[in-house]
Amino acid sequence: MRRAHFKFSWIAAVLLAPQLLIIFVFFYWPSAQAMYWAFTLEQPWGGGNTWVGFDNFRKVLTDPYYWASVKVSMIYAFATTALSMAMALTLAMFVDRQLAGYRAYRVTMILPYAVAAPAVGLAFRFVFNPQAGVFSFLNTLSPGIWDPGQSGWQAVLTIILAGAWKHVAYSFIFFLAALQSIPRSLTEASAMDGARPLRRMVDLQLPLLTPTLFFLVIINLTDSFTDSFGIVDTLTGGGPFRATDLMVYKIYADGFRGFDYSGAAAQSIVLMALVMALTFVQFRYVERRVHYS
């Protein structure tokens, strides 16, 4: 068997150059700057850097507010991932049937993926407003029963629901594609043997969906840690009393509001390390349960 060889062409270099430039400017260069600032003391208004070693990391890792941020970030990430994937799988199961108007349902399910995170946070801010709609009626029956502006767990629940709604469409696309890749002969044979839809889902479809499940768990967990800023900023602003001060939002608040650029850079390195560690654990231990054939 002969190996194919391709000559390097200037056309290939020209086509790759814009993408490589974007990656360098918006990923590698900021990452290198954050790494440098994490080990130095950056002056708020300029004036140079002073090398401080691991002092920024010691300050971050001994801050009780930071560990509270890590805790709520973990709760948000795992709850959002579980809820969004469960809803997406359920919707995909229902839509994976050629019923009347099924194409319109598919398009409708994908629409939330096109909505920006700040818009999602703003919409849910009106939906869960304690002074309007259903929650205003509940507060009339029992004053103070719902007020995310004063209750920490209610604020966390609100951002979890908003984040899950935002991620449902992405998971829905992959679940639907995976379901459609399962040979119809298998599901038809199981139906002829008397297996009900729930039994077919548990015994036949879910085992064949494990590669897709594994992929979506990694993607959704990563996005939940890194793509939650817009929802938190417009929905709760990190409050009340820092109850929704997620790691990514704390980086913004400390860096751009508190002008602690070095501390924010150290937090970003810790966040990156946490996401990498979670991904490693998933590939090392969870992937063993995934069957690709």
C-alpha cells in the first residue's frame, strides 16, 4: 500500500493563514498574556509588572469567596448539563418520528441555539420577575415565597434553568442525528418482538447513543464553565450576596471592576486547569463505558 504525498502549495498556506492568525490573536496571545500576568503584579493604571511568583495563586486559593465561587460553578455546570441533556434527549425521542409537521418541530427546537446568552438572561429575568406574571400571583398568595433578588438558592436555580434552556438546542441536534443513524430495522424488529417505546429506548437506543452522550457531556460541561458570563451578568449580576458569582463572572468582576488584573489572570489559569482536569477524568474513566461499535 503506497502512502500518498502532497507537495506544499502556497495556495494551502494562503488559505490557512487567516485561520491561524485568528487562533494566534484571539487564543494563544491572550493565553500567554494571562500566564505572564498570573505570575506578576500588574499595575491597575499601567506602569509595568513586578514578578511575584506564586503569590497571586496563594491569594486566590486562600480566598473563601473564591472557593464559594468554585462550589456554585460546579453546581451550575453539572446541573445545567444534566438538565439540558435530559430535555434534549426527550425532545429528540419525540421528534424522531415522521408525524404531521415533524419538520417544523425540528426547526423550532433548534431556534434557542441562535439566541445569545445575554438575551437569554434578559428574557429569563422577565420570566422569573417576582413582581410580574405567575410569580407575582404566587407572592400575592404567600408574600416573599419567590424572590431571586433576595434568595440565593432561587437565584442559582434561575441561572441553571436559563443555562439549560440555552444548551438544549445544541444537544438536541446531536441526539436527533444519532437517533436517525440507528438502523430502522433494529427498532422495527424490537417493536415486532413486543418491546414498548420505553423498553426500546432503554435497551436499544441508549446503548447506541453512548458515543454521542460522552461527546455532549464534555462539550456541555466545558461550555457551562466558560460560557455562562452573559446569562449571569444580565440575569443576576453575581448576586444576591455573591450567590451566583460563578468562576468566569468572578474573573470579570475582579479584573475589570476591581482592577486586580493579576488576580483575575491567576483565576483564569485555575479555571483552565479545572476544565482540563475534568476533561482528562472523563476521557480516562468515563470513556471506558462508551462503545463505538
